[in-house]
Amino acid sequence: MTMANLRNSLSSLSLKELTSPSKHTLIVFPFRSQIMSSTSRNSNPDQLCLHKMVHQVPGLDSKETNSIVEQIFDKYTSKNVKRNGKGIAIVWFRNDLRVLDNEALYKAWISSEMVLPVYCVDPRLFNATYNFGFPKTGALRAQFLMECLADLRKNLMNRGLNLLIQHGEPEEIIPSLAKSFGAHTVDQVYAQKETCSEELNVERLVRKGLQQVVLSVQSKDSSRICPKLQLIWGTTLYHLDDIPFSPSTIPDAVEAKCTVRGCIRVPTSLGPAPGVGDWGCVPSTEQLGLQSQKASLYVSRGMKFMGGESAAVGRAHEYFWKKARLNSHHFPTYARSIMQLLILNVTSDIDSYIHLQDLLRVYKETRNGMLGPDYSTKFSPWLASGSLSPRYIYEEVKRYERERHANDSTYWVLFELIWRDYFRFISVKYGNSIFHLGGPRKLEYKWSQDQKLFESWRDGCTGYPLIDANMKELSATGFMSNRGRQIVCSFLVRDMGIDWRMGAEWFETLLLDYDPCSNYGNWTYGAGVGNDPREDRYFSIPKQAQTYDPEGEYVAYWLPELQALPKERRNFPGKSYIEQVVPLKHGKMNSQTSQNTPLNGRRNNFRVNRR
Ligand SMILES: Cc1cc2nc3c(=O)[nH]c(=O)nc-3n(C[C@H](O)[C@H](O)[C@H](O)COP(=O)(O)OP(=O)(O)OC[C@H]3O[C@@H](n4cnc5c(N)ncnc54)[C@H](O)[C@@H]3O)c2cc1C
């Protein structure tokens, strides 16, 4: 649809039509692939716009994604990078599944004549969680990971390389590759440094395995030379070496005063690729032993994330530069939703017709939302798999500030990334205590492990719509908003008194963006055993519902049985919904209740230095 057509279509729509649409109104504008099925079966306007949609994230088609990726790769390519090493260097890909701004890949390339990129599909990733035996990687994250691998392979191939995919433990595979590729040529293995115990253990074993591989090149003093594991810091916005304290002395309240390093430029070609007979296949979910979870792979509602660096770059493009949001709070909900649908694919020309705002420009106001793909960046799944570099996000935010607008919202995206960094550095400081019941503060509370209560939380059957809707979203999509995560965490630990690690491990199973530092860091924080000095971080459900879902749109989306209720009752359905499994610790589930609970003050100790 051209801009002119769209403008004509818009001007022919009266507000009345928007608020009481005929079937025809929707069918006139069928340009979102997100509308999954016929709108005609549904007569309720709210149902029309909410219940028939799966949002693919990013919402770009493959042609557009490819063209953006090409532009960005061009921008981050340098013809001046020279290599000056000898032999083959192995790049052992871990949670850094990207080509752009990947220091391990870059260092391997400049210090060798040939790079062998490898990913080990480690069966331990698909075992069980540590304490409670939940699947360690749920089907949706497994699928996301496989999409990341396929895309990484594609992007490496576009640069003259490939990705060797092997099934097994890295401590077996990496040394054996070093051996079979000729002990005289492989002298370095490059990988991204991790910080938590399971990953550190694998690093230790790989290093040990490499010590058994003897290079045929002799040192001057005839001592044995083995291939070395070079671990490169690469997950955070701020480089570990640049923060103004050692991780072990990182203060619990931090003012960050350091600069962000620039993204690394990639050479035009990463080839030549070493001769490998069989590069291996990206495994299917069956091959990963996840047949029993296959049904959960079908996302029929909510957000469907696409794995891989290309999708990540596409999402950054769409969030920063392409999508806009209608700024018209006075519009009725349905009108707003229809207008949102209309504007998703159009340029800023439409600003002259209605007031649109870039998503980044209003991030700070929208970031506590729960419904739809655009209230927050949704970068986390790609950040966790390393398909997206936080430094790339930083550079794009800075570019946006130069080219369009700088405000609190642009600053706040970076602020959130620094939270991510913070939990990473905290994992170095506190080690395994972030996984322990007493947390870094070694606090002793009496926790319950009541299975029935836990299952009601896990399955979204607590009788509290806000909890149930969030838990259903998590199971159906592998994602939950930050607001939702804080609410369900508070409910599990404060209202139910359940061992917080059960919640953390369930998140570990399901989250597409699962990252041990952010997950366990946030859970210890929410459970009051983290390094947060404020003890009782209680989130009152009535207050949260009134503030963040006043019209019950979110709960009605995930709990269709509530759609028939008046909007103000959807979060407070009383007997019209299932029975509540526990009473609330503070306050009653009455829509008139005004809670006086400590909701604010989060993060007031932690500030980023604005430069
Ligand atoms: C109990 C609990 C568990 C969590 N588990 C994880 C997890 O396993 N992995 C994960 O990436 N995030 C986790 N978070 C943090 C946060 O909820 C998600 O990062 C965020 O919701 C992702 O959505 P977004 O990318 O749209 O975030 P945005 O609001 O757009 O923020 C941008 C980026 O900042 C980072 N960020 C934002 N908030 C936090 C935070 N509180 N802690 C750390 N980083 C943050 C993320 O990388 C995010 O992508 C958890 C939060 C809670 C309360």
C-alpha cells in the first residue's frame, strides 16, 4: 500500500468507524502478516484486534531483513584489517552467536591463516535444572538457538567461512579438532569468556583437554607446546578491563564512569575456510530429544521471536528507526489498536496526519507495558544468545540521538543495558552464591516447596488473573515483560512463600532470554536475598493491575474467559474466575482497594554516568 493510498484510506475512516468497526474496516488494510486468521469470526472489537494476532519479532519480511543486514554489515566492514598469524585458529562459539563485533572471531582471524568456527551442541544443555529437575532448555529456546546457529552459518558463509556443528561436549570436541586439524597448525582456540560455574567448568575441562594435545612445533627450549585457550571478554556493554574497580570489589551501588569501546570492524572476507568434509547439520528438536515438547513449539498467540543475528539486527532497525507509536491516549482502545496496526509499516510522513512517535523516543514511558512487541526493545533473547552486541545497540542509540532526538528514553535503554552488565559483574563478585537459597547475603528464611502451590503458579492457575496471564504468556512464547517478571516473582516468594529457586529454575527452562546472571541476579534481588539493601520488595497485585493493566486488556488477551467481563472487573473477577489458591499477604483483590506498598524506589542506588 502506498503512502497516498494509506492517507486516503485513513481519511475516509471516521472515529466512529474506528470505534465500531464493520468487518470491512479491517479487511481494507490487510498489510500486517501478523493477522493470522480471518477476522470475520469475531464480532467483539477487542477480540478482533487482540486475539487473532501473533506478532513475529521482528515483524520484517526476509527481503527487508536481508537488505538491512547487508547495509549494517557493510557499515561495520573494514578493508584495512590485516591478518599476520600462522596456522589455523579455532573459534569455539558459545553465547556469542554473531559475526558483528565478535572479538573472539576477530582475534582468531587476525592471528591465523585460517579460521575454523565450531559450535558444540552440548547435551548437558538439554538435561535437567540443578535442584528441581525441570528441562534445562525448553523447546522454544532450543528452537531459537537452532535458528541462531543456522543464521550464524549463513552469515559466516557470506564471508567465505562456514560453521562446523558438532554434537557433544566441548571438552571432547575442541581438543579432538585441534588434533585432527594437525597439531602443528592449530595453536590457539578462541572463545568468549563466561562467568558462572557450569560454563567455567567447561572452560576448565577444554583447557585441560588441550593440554593433552602436543603441537609438533617445538619451543626453543624443547618444552612441550600445546594449543592454548584464549578467553575473550565480550558479553557486556562495558569491557571488564575498563570498569573502574575489579569485579570482586564492585560496589553494590554503582555509578558507572567508563566509556564504551567501539564495535569491532569485520574484515571483508573471513576465509579461506579450512577443508572440512562434513560441516554438520543444525539439529532438529527431535535430535535434541525434545519430541515431547514439540507441541509447545507452535506459538498461536503473543510474540514469536526469530532467532539469529539477522533477526537481531532487523529488530534493532525496526525498533529504533522504523516503527512508530500513536500518541493519542484519548482514543478509545480499539481505535488505538487499529491505528497501531495501520502505522506499523509506514514512514514518518504520516506524522502530518496523526501524531506519531518513534518507539525509542517514548521508551521510558512505555517500558513497563506488558502487551505487544513494542512497549520495550525485546532485545534480550538476542543479547542472551550473543546474536546482538550491546555495543552495537549503544552505537545505534547514539546515532539516533545525533540524527533524531536525545531524551530520557534514549538514555534509559542504555541504563537498562548497564543493569545487565551489573548482574554479569555481580556474578563474578558473588560466584555461586547467586544460585544458593540464602543468596549473596546468606539469609536464612523458611521457604516452602509445596508442589501444588508451585504448579498452580507455573501453570497460571492461581486465581489471580495478572499472575495467570503472565505465566501463560511465558509458557506460550518464552517471554514475559520485566513488569510481569517482577510481579510473578513477588507473588511466588512473598504471597506463596515458595523457595525462590523453583521460580528461577522454571524461568531457566522457559525464557528465550535466559541468562544465568540476569535471571538469578533478578530472582535473588526479588526474593530479598540479593545484594539489594531494601528487604521487602512486595508487589501488590491490585495496585499493579490498576496501574499497568487498568482496562484488563493484558489479562483478557491471555485469559479469554475474562473478555466477557466489564474492563474494570477483568483483573478483579471475583467468583467469575477460578478460586484463589492463597490469600494476598497485603491487601484484598478488590478493584477499589488502594494499596500502600513499596513499589517505587527500585534501582535508586544505581546510576549511569551520562556523557
Ligand atoms: C525475576 C526476573 C528474572 C529475569 N531473568 C532474566 C533473564 O534470564 N535474562 C534477561 O536477559 N533478563 C532477565 N530479566 C530482566 C528483564 O526482565 C528482561 O531483560 C527484559 O524484560 C527483557 O525485555 P526487553 O529486551 O524488551 O527489555 P528492555 O526494557 O527493552 O531493556 C533493554 C535491555 O536491558 C536489559 N535489561 C533490562 N532490564 C534488566 C534487568 N532487570 N536485569 C538485567 N538486564 C536487564 C536487557 O538485556 C534488555 O534486553 C529478569 C527480570 C526478573 C524480574
